[in-house]
Amino acid sequence: MVLLVRGVVQDEPPPDTRTLYLNHPVLRDSASQLLTISTKVVGPIGLLYVCQREMAVTVPHDKNVSIIGSDDVTTCIILVLRHTGSGAVGFAHLDGSCTEECVVNMVHRIQELSMGFPDGRLEMSLIGGFTHVLRYSEQVFYSLMVAVHKHQSEIELVLACVGELNTIMRNNVHWPLLYGAGVMVKSGEVFPANFPDKGPEQPLRLARLFTGLQPVLDVYDCSLGLLRIGPFNYEPMRSVDLWLQQSDEFILQALSTTPDVEPPHTVMAIRASLKYVQDHPFPAVTVFRDNRPLYYRRDEHSGTWTPFRY
């Protein structure tokens, strides 16, 4: 029983977003304030982009990362955890897969980085998910609330822009208001954002989503300042050649939970990932040789992530 709202321990995890807002109108107010902030277009300099089913943790004095962010969020939910004493911040893009494991790992990592800071608390922000007829976002929300509720550490929910508050009607179709968000590492400020540059190895990182249940990967080592991808393997995808022959509309309808509201670049990204699976059906053999991750470090001149042999 360690999920808190305004300092009050919650006896049970909220079953859905509507109940959350009914019981805690202050969260409705903070979500409304977030929605008044203009969406920022964030470039690659200082950015650590987190893909779906990934997480990252860092500290305010990290000279390589000033913003952590993610977008292309429809039914998924972005989780931001921050220790108010040390300023250590964690960020994850969750789709309901291995949520409890992610919460445990993120809290543990933040607490490690917060040793020596006796004061402070863990604050949580949630962004994303929208009202959808199949209630995918509600399932992700509830799994996250249960995971936090079961954790032994006190975690205060301070911002929740999810569900009905992140939904707008257009031509009788529910659409998400926010598709992405970022957090300023030094201040902990959370803001709406989108990210034209999503970092290296996007087809590889997204391929995990189409090839079976996978854990939420920690993709950053803040002590070394290195973006770390893998190692991981995935099940070979049957009939990937046939998938690549299909129309854009067929791929969108078959491989998206929300085909009517996806961003314009979605099908291109899916095709690139399918092609990657076709070229690398066993990445443990062809990509992560000797079971080594792919490492990237910040280039001092361009500000982008460049391959690094570690």
C-alpha cells in the first residue's frame, strides 16, 4: 500500500483512469495545465530517446543527456519517476509488457543513484493513453497502478494526463491529444514533445515489438554516458516475406492497435523493422556477436549518438 496521492496512501490501486480523476480532482487540474503547454519539437542534441518497451535512468549532472523523451504513444503510457532529493530520473515507454519488472528495476536504479540523499521522495508522472473502444490504455494503466501499489517504496503520483483527459473527438473518432513527452533532466519538468530524430538502430529496437513478449530494456548507462542496445534475441517471424508484400493499409490495420490515429510515419517504421527481421532472423548471432551490446556515445561536434567500441 505505497501508492500515494497528495501524501495520502491509497488502500487499493485505482481500477481505471476515470475513478482516479473522480477520487482526485487535483490530478485533473495538473493534467489540464500540461495540456496548455505547446508541444516542443526536440532535436538530437542532448536527447536520449526511449522507444516502446524501453527505459532509461540518469542524474542531473549527466553531461551527455539533458532531455529524455519518447513519442508515437497511442495506447501506451509514458512513466516518469524522479527522486526529489538527488534529482535522479527514470523514463519508460510502457505497453503492458513486463510492467512490474520495469517498475522494480527503475526504482532500484534510481535509489542506487540517490544514495547519500536522505531527504526526498519518489514522484511519478504518467502521460499518454486515450479513451479507446478496446480499452488497451486502461489495461496498461491498471497494470502500472498494480505494479506501483505492490512496490515496497512510497511513490507519489503527481501528474496523470491519461485516458479521458488525453482524448479528443474528431469525426466521431477518439484521438490522443498528446503523442509524446519529454522530461528535463536537471529540473524534472515534464512537457509535451515530439522527436523527429529518434536515435540509432530504430528498426532493430522496434523489431522486438513484432516478435513476441519481451522485457522492458534499460538502454542507458549514465556512469559511462553510453547508449546501450541489447543484447537480445527474438523469435523468427513467420511469413515476414509475405508481410512485406502487403499494402500499407493492410500492415497498418494488422499490426497497429489504433490504425485510425497513428502518426503518418508509422507504416514506414513498421516496414523498416520487418525488413530488419527478414535480414536478421537471429540477432543474437548476426547483430550481438559474442553476446555484446551495441554501444553509442555522444559525438561532441554533432551532438548525435555515434557507434562506440566498449
